[in-house]
Amino acid sequence: MALFLRARVDESPLTMTAAAKGANYSTTQAGDFLSGRRVSEPAFVAALLRITVLDPRQRRALQADADRLLHAARNPQERREEHGGDSTLAGQLERVRAQQVETYERLTRALEQQADLQEAARNSAQLVMVLLSMINTLADRVRSLSTERDGLAGRAGDRRELEHTQRRLARALDQERRAKEELDRAREKQRQAEDLAARVQRRVDELTDELNRLRADEATAPDDAVPPPPGVTTSADPVGDDIDQALARATTVNDTDEETLRRITDELQDTAEGEAPRGVLALEDGRPAVVPDIQDNVPTNPSISELDARHEHAYNLGEAGEYRTAVELFAELIAASTRILGPDHPDTLDARHGHAVNLGKADDHRQAVQLLAALIADSTRALGSDHPDTLTARHNHAFHLGEAGDRREAARLLAEVATDRTRALGPNHPNTLTARHNHAANLGEAGDRREAARLFAELTTDRTRILGPSHPDTLTTRHEHAYNLGKAGDRREAALLLAELTTDRTRILGPNHPATLTTRHNHAFNLGRAGERREAAQLFAELIADRTRILGPNHPATLTTRHNHAFNLGEAGDHHEAAQLLAEVATDRTRILGPEHPNTLTTHRRQAHFARLASDPPPAR
């Protein structure tokens, strides 16, 4: 009877769990009936035929066969008399076949579990790739918002835009932290699913061997001991057929991950070996992953959790502009992390990096360079030369070396970092593009403006292709290209490019964004240097009004725009007006920046120059 019912399930696309549910019986009850541990109830037989055999005529014929088998199963005495009273052989064969069905059922379950666990591992691998991409995107967003926040800081006027940017930055930092946590979880789930799949494979091998042994035992019985029940066909490779059928069902259950993995967990709990996990945790995308019977993501050492929280706090303070406080916290964290985790642990190295970078942001570039040089050596030894953290330390070491004034050496080191990042991370990776950008920038500051402009032109093409034309990094590279062109002497071409960039930044970032205002300023500056002094003065006059409204009258950028407006008026021939305006700028710069500030002294010199021109009439021709 059990073989007959099992054949019906095998011929259908249903799993045992689905068949039990369709027949309105529990999995345990259906398992007992299908394995032969209990004689099937007539209602179960009728319900199973109804959901597995769709053709009514075939179902009626099979129902008649089932009734005869069910009668024989419920009246074993008649069966013994039919076979001449040889109850010993018949009983032995019946037990062998019952064991065979039960083993077959366990093998089928194990194969289904194996396929589902492999799918869970693939799901985790895909989630890892998605999260890595998300983390890169968030890193770009944090960098862009940090730049925007720094540009808005110190604004004396409306603080609403600065507060909005700070809120967005805090949210991006929190999202980046959560993405990294989910990445760690996905990697752990991937490892657990792969480990469990290996254990299930051992179980499959054991059950296959057991099934082969039982089939061999069945083959040694007399041919006429018990005839196969109606509807069950023989095969030259029954084990292979069993596995094919089980794999076909496994393909079906892969579409219903959550239900299947819960079934795996429940079934493996009942195994004698006790090797199965007992928990199911849903992944972020709703797909479940089987995990061992431990509470998820509980730190094994409370000190490690505390270190993580302290690192996050110090990092966020640095991103918020509290560089000195962040330096102090990172210094304390280095000592604690070295004691608890060891000096070569990635978290200890990461704390050292945070300490050095925040020192640099606090304008202590020389000290940052020394600390990062030491970190590079230790990170290379502990993590490897191509590890992303090692490459980041090298990049930031070169960056702060440039900020400390050694632009030529910084450019050389950044060229090497760009080459190594291209090899290790790929040419399209955001970090590779950043290294190329800073290499070109330092090369330009070292005096090679023409080469810098050429490199920025190439990077503009690549960033447009990879990030898109509206990405802030693409716009920044376009600005640097035009800026270096102007510094190299191509003032008219630079002015043309900056006019186009002003339009795009106004549309993408908004008219009040600091980067938009900077582009307008440099456009007017290059236009004046190209000989269009009158138009440049007009553009500077418009920019004065906007910078005063957005940044405030005392902001250094507002004072610079006022100076350049007056200077271009003077160069256009309005010497008297230029001298008057520069005198006002000199007064304000003395009050705000101090009398000895270089910009204050420059304004005084320009004012004196135009005052002399205004007092001296042009020579007669």
C-alpha cells in the first residue's frame, strides 16, 4: 500500500509536504502512511489520489487498486494464507520494503534539503554583491555630502541648508553602517549554508548506500514472495530514478524558499543524528537562510561590541567636523583594540587609520603623513599589499603629503596607487577613479597644469561613462579640467567650459550650492583674464549679491568676489570706481582677516595701484 501511494506522489510534481497539505493531513501523518509505518486511512488514500491523479478514469481505476491493497493491508491473515502460510519470508520482505520506502523518503528529503541549502548559499552570494555595490555608492554619497557640508560651514546667514545637509549626511552614515552589518551577516549566512550543505551531502551518501543495501536484500528474496502492487513499475536503475525524481521536486521547491526551509528545519530536528540546525532566519530580501541553533549576531566578546560602538562614535564625530575630539577618541580606541584584539587585527589597523586621517583633517598633515606611513607597513604585512585597506592607507598618505606641500611626491605616489587600484579593484572602481583625480590635482598644483588638464579630460570621459554626467564627482572633474586649462593659459576655453558647467551645476545642485557659486566665480575670473573685463565685472557684481545673501557679507568667498569685481572694473578702465571699491574691501578684510593677512595686503596694493591711475590723467598723444 505504501509503495502504491508513494508512486502516486512520485508521478506528480508535488513534494511530500505539499501532498500532505493538499490532502489535509499533517506531514507526520502523511509520512507514516507513505513509509508504511501505519496502514493508510481510506480518506487519506482518496484525498491523495484526488490531488495527484487528475484524469477521472485513471483515478477510478487506481482507486479500485487502492481498495484491494488497503483491504490486504488491513487483513494480513488473508495474505499469509494466500501465500501458503509462509509468514516468515513474507514478513521479512515486507519489513525490507517498508525500510526501503522509509529510506527512500529520507533520501528524497535530504536531496531537497541539499538543493535548498545550495540555493540559500547562492542567495547570500548575490546579496553580498548587492551590498558591496551599495556600500560603494554610500561611500560616494558620504564623501559628496561631507564636501557639501564643509562648503556650507561657517555661513553667517541662513543655516537651514547646512542643517539639511548635516541630516542627510548623518542618514547616509547610518545607512553605510547598516549596509556593512548586513554584509557581514550575509557572508556568515553564506558560510553556514555551505557548511550545512556539506553535512547534508554526507547524509545523502549514507542514505544512498543504505538504499542500495535494502534493494540488494530485496533481490535475494524469492521472485513470487510478494508481487509488486498495481501501478508500480520496475526500473533498471531504481536509485538513479529516485534521485532524478527527487531533484525534479527540489527544483519545484526552490521557488518557495521560506516554506521549504522551514520544512527542512522541522524534519532535521527529528533525525537521530542530531546534526541539523534548528533555526531559520529571513534575509533582507525575504529569502530565508538556514543557520545553526545560535542567537543571530550576538557578539562572543562584549568588549568587541563596545569597541565597535566606540569606533562608530569617533568616526561620526570626525564626519561631523569634530576632528580634534575624534583624534582623542581614536587614540584611546587604538590602545584598547590593541590590548583586546591584537596589534595586527583589522579593527586595530582601522582605528589607527581613523586617528591619522582626522589629524590630517585638523590640519596636522605632517603628523598624519608619519602615522599613515607606519600604518602602510603594518597593513601590508598583516593584510597584504593589494588589500583595499592597505591601498586606502597609501592613498591618504599621499593625499596628506600633498596637503603638507610636497605636491610632486604626492603626485608620484598617487600615480602608483592608481595603477595598483586599477589592477586590484578594476579600472571602473570608484576608489580607482578617486586616486586618478587626486593624482591629476597634485600634478597641477606642482606646476604641470597642461598634463593635469589632459588627465582630467580623460577622467571626465570615464566618470561620465561610469557614474553618469550628473554625478557630483563627474561635475567636480569637469571643473578641475577647466580650472587647470585656465592655469595653463587657455583662458577663453576655460571660460567656455565653466559657463557650460555653471548651467549644469545650477540644474543639478541648485543655484545656491557652494560648488555652483564657485563655478560662477571661476567662469568670471577666466573671462576677465581672457580680456573680457567689462563682462567679467558684471558677472562678479551679480555673484556678490548672491554670495552676500547665501554666505553672508563677512564670508572670505564674498570678500574675494568683491575684490575681483573691483579689479576687473579697474582693468576695464574705471580706475576711480575700482579704487573706491577696493578701499572698502581693504577695510573689511582688515577687520575680518587681520591687517597682515595676504589677501588684505593684496587688496591694499591693488587699491593703491588704481588710485594712482585715477589721479594721473592719461598722457597726451
